[in-house]
Amino acid sequence: MSEPKGWHSRGYLPHLDEPGLVQSVTFSLHDAVPIHVIARWKQELDLSETITTSDQRSLELRKRIAQFEDQGHGTCALQIARAAELVQNTLIHFD
């Protein structure tokens, strides 16, 4: 087995390669949380683009986004069986 790489990038998303680390990916549809809503929350929380992910304000923003997403705003296209099936098949295609 090769040595863990730690944080590295292959030219797009950064990755953390660490033994035993469990990672997940979350997908959101484009219209799940309107950009103007996120902008308003950032202003309320006095967030800049350089904020760290461990900052409490950043955690609060992620909490607000998750709660808003759970309310089912937007088109909710993944409730359409065929659309959900296409996404699922795409994700497991190379598995």
C-alpha cells in the first residue's frame, strides 16, 4: 500500500487521503437555495470569502443552508423517478 498523500489536488477538487477516513459527497440542485438567500445570510453573519470552515459563522451558514434545502424549495427534480434513476446510474457507473 502506498503512503497517504494528505491534502492534494488532481486539478479540480482537493482530496484528503488519510487511512480510515470516511468521506461523503452531498449534491444539491441549482435552485435548492437561491444565491440571493445565501448572500443575505453571509451579510447577516459578516462572512467574507476567506472564512475558515471551522469558524462558527461558517458552521451557522452551512446549518442554515441544510435546513433550507430540507424544506423542498425549487423544482425538486430528483423526486421524479426517471431523473433520480439517471443520477443514481451515473454515480455508480464506474463502481
